[in-house]
Amino acid sequence: MNFEVKLKSTIPLLTIIVFIVIISLIIKLGVIEVGVRPQLISLFAVYMIVFLIRRFSDLIVRLEFHSKLYSMNNIVNKFLYIVLGISLVLYSQLEDVYSLVIANIFSVFCVIVFGIYGERNIWNFKKNYNPDIRIDSKKLLTYSLPFVFTMGITSLFNANDKLFVNYYASDVELGIFSSATSLIALVNVIQSTFNTVWAPAAIEHYSEYPDDKEYHQKGNNMITVVMFVVGLSIILFKDIFSLILGEQFREASLIIPGLIFGPMMYTISETTVNGIVFKEKSKMHVIISLGAFIVDVIANSILVPRFGGVGAGLSTGFSYIVFFTLRTFISNRYYYVDYSLSKFYLLTFVSFGFAIYNSFNTFNLVSLVWYIICITLMVIFYKSTIKALLISGINIIKSIKN
């Protein structure tokens, strides 16, 4: 492997190492005063390097569609972190924060080892080296740089609701809102699982069959049905959380209906954003994130002073509908796919009305009737998709039994 290719292939790792060294020197020389001990900064620096390598390892596993290995790595990571973290906290002389950081580094390192071993044929650089492959640094930078701004705006977008609740309401209200957010994290499991599988599969299918748009329509229809069934059911039975987890979650359950549209719309939009991905229009992600962020700021400014955490939840839900809309319409400019948006938006806004009602009411007859209306609309609009999902589910159950 020639020097140029070696250098370019290690640019991400070299960049982060240089950055860490510079920051460490600045802190060591006292140019910047920080309230964190140098030893802890060093551990975080090691973690950043290890985490970056893991991102490459996970990416290879995803691109190879080895979902079992990917799932196992995530399970092993969490298991080792919990076991080692608890062990160090209870039985070592280290401070708790050091114990947890060390446990995190070790668990991530083990996952890297498993990932590299599982894909050892690809990680064999000597065997796989192709001198004809060159990395276009300018193209790589042009494509990747917008993601830096996108991630920054997205971070503000995700924190926006908490900032408004903290400013206009009380610490108690902020705690209730945070509890609701943690409950919604359960739905994020579906979101992350689907995104992990769908993204590389969609790109590979497009590279082989660029004119086959039915594949993307079917993917969109299937995840739409799954996310609406899950989301609408959680809204209807939201009061169960307070019965199971305790009375302190009763107020948090009223925030759930608005918040649930976040993972719903984001996950569905992963199937409609294909045009931006396929045509490498990464700059559009900045526009999308900024547009959704501005809408969220305006909505929070109107709703949070009056309705507190419930207003923030509804603001987040509406902003994610805007997020879906921007992703879909901009994507269709570059790679048009007929997603039957008229029926989707009818279902979405009827469902969002259902969410608004349940943000101010506990379970009652109106909630049940509205839920049935939403499910009926979904069955009418996505009848063939629901039938296909049921057949697939039955076949999976049969294969497990056999």
C-alpha cells in the first residue's frame, strides 16, 4: 500500500489524535482553565480514539448485513459495561467516574475485537489492497463537512424542548418532561434497528437496480404501518405507564402523545430521504435540520409558556412532521418516488389530532373511538402491506416452531 493511500485512510484517526494532543497541551499549560482533572481528560481522549475505531468496525458489519453480529456486539457492549462498571464501583479504590469511563473503554474495545474478528477477511488490508482505488479528499471533505453543521443543529433541535421547559416552567416540570423522554426511548429501539438495516440495504439495491422504485415504496409502506401501530397504541395506553411505574409518571404520560411523533416521523423519513443519499446532496441535510429547528423554536415559544411540558411535546411532534416533509420533498427533487403522500398526510394529521386530544385527557371512550378511526384509515390505505406483514409474521413463527 503506497504512502498516499495509507495517509488518507488514516486521516480521521490522525485528525482526532492531533486535536486531542493540542487540547491537552493547552490545558496542561494553563491557557484554559477547566474544572476537570488531567487524568480524566486523558481517559476521555482514549475513549474518543477507541470509539472512532468502533464506528469503522460497526460500519463494516452493517454494510455486510451481518445483523446477528451487529446485535451481539451491542449486547456485549452493554453487558460488559454494566458488569465491569458495577464491579469497579463496588470493589475498586477508583472514584466512580473513573470506574465508569474505564468500563466504557474496555467494553468498546472488546466490541472492536469481536467486530474485526467477525469481518477479518475485510480487515486484511494486505489481501484486499487495490492500488487502483484512490480517495478523492476534496470530494470526501465536500460531502462530509455539511454533516458537521447538521449534527450541531440537530443537537440544538433535540435540546430545544428542554431549554424552553427549563426557561418557562419549573425544575419539576423539566423533570417530568425528562421522564417522558426516557419512556419514549423505548421506541427508539425500533428506530435504530430499522435504520441500521435499511440504510445500507437501500443503497445497495439502488446501486444494482437504480430504476426499481417499488422497493423503496414497499419499505416505506411497511415501516409506516409498523410505526403507526406502535405509536397509536402507545398513545392510547399511555396511562398504563403510571400504573406500572408509579404515580410520579402520570403527568409524564400526558407528554408522550406529542413526543412519540419524533421517532415515528424520523424512522419513516429514513425511507423517503433516499434521493438526498443516493445523489450525495449532503448540503440539503443542513437545510432540513435548520428548517425543523426554526419551526420547533416558534412552536415552543407559543406552546410552552401556556402548556408547559405538554406544549413542548406537541411542539416536538409537529416539528418532526415538518422534518419528514422537508426530507421527503427535497429528496423527491433528486430521485422521485411516489409514496402516496396524500393518504399518508391524512393519516398523519388525524393521528396528530388524536395525540393532541390525549395530551390533555386520560383514557376514555373518545380516545378509544379516535384510535379505531386511525387504525381503520391505516387498514384502508395500507391493506396490502398489512396483509404482507401478517403473512411474513406467520411464516417467521412457523419457522421458529420448526
